[in-house]
Amino acid sequence: ALERMQQIIADRPVSAEAANGVIEVLGQMDLQAAYKRAMIGELAYGASFFEQVRNQPAAVFEMLEGKFDEQQRNAVVARYSGAQGQERLDLDELTYLRAMRQSVEASALRSREAARAGADIEAPIQAGGILVRGLMPALGLMAEKRDAAQARLDIARIALALKAHKAAHGSYPESLEDLQKTLDWQLPKDVLTGWEFAYNRVDEGFILYSLSELADARGVRTVAWRAAE
């Protein structure tokens, strides 16, 4: 949706009233809270899955046909069958619940901080069974994508503020510091780097982008906004 908005208004003037209305809406979007709720939902799903294995193992093993290859399914059946299998199931469930609780607690960390926490969480997971490894989400990648989405939201807000400035003053500001002086809200920093976003005037337009190397590290597209009128 943000990309489509960018395409629509990139080379068109935007009134201050229209820009400020969209800025307000975007500022109310809380990706961090949504991410934490999603992590709690993942924890609940995993807990229910272990409960299904405990009470209806045959049905679960059949369901795994679409998730694991034959060798992996056989490994799951062998690990969780019989009396010893129930003990392993209890231990693996505890490992999973502990790891996911740590993951929920770490959900507030930005992607640039989450790698270290993720390594501590991942260590006991590798010693767990195949279900533990299969149910755990890809924490590092999820945090990076969440932060990339947040950066796109923040860049869209700043770009709209620049458009509103142009409509009100006839030109784009020389710097984001100059833009900040005209606003009654704080320009966000780049969650991917912790720094300011990069801003340059180019001819009659501007370019606004993140200095993060995340695009190279994970294949996430560079977060950028180009606009000209």
C-alpha cells in the first residue's frame, strides 16, 4: 500500500491538509504491538500442537505428511512413541515454551539488537526434538522484516511532511533539521540503524532513504522514497 501511495504522489503536489491527515493515520499504526501479539499467538499455536501430539498422536503424525518428508516423519513418530516418547514430548514442550517465552520478551528488541538475543534462545532449541525446531519461528528474519516495514512507514510520514512543506513554503527544506522546526511532532529515526534517515534535495525533488545494509544482508529491498514535482 505504501509503495502504491508513493507511485501515485511521487510527481504530484500534495496539499498540507491531505498530507497531514495521512501522516496522522500512519503514526497511529503500531507494528511493534502487532508483532508481540503475533509472537504470543505463535506460542499458543505451538503449545496446542504439543497437546495434540499427546492426545491424538496418530492424527498429528498423519497431518505432518504435508510438513515433513518421510524420513522426518519417521523420526517424529519414533521420538514420541511409547512411554519414553511421552517423556521426550514433555521435555521438548518445556524447551519450546521456554524458548518462545524468551522470544516474546525479546520481541521489543530491534533487529540490530535481536541477533545476540536470538543466539541465546537458539542454543537449547538445537538440542530439542524436530518438533521444537519446526515450530520455532525464524526470529531474526521476522524482526528484520518488521523493522523494514516500520522504516517504510516512517519514511512515508517524513516524505508526506516534505510534500506538505513544499505546498506551504514553495520549496523543499534544505535538511530534515529545517523540516523539524516546522513540525509539532518528532521526526522518527531509522529503526534499522538508529540514525537519521538520509535526505537530499535533487533538482526539484528529493530522495529519502535508509542507510541500512539490511538489503545486502537479507535481500530486503532498500527502503527509499524518490519524489519530484
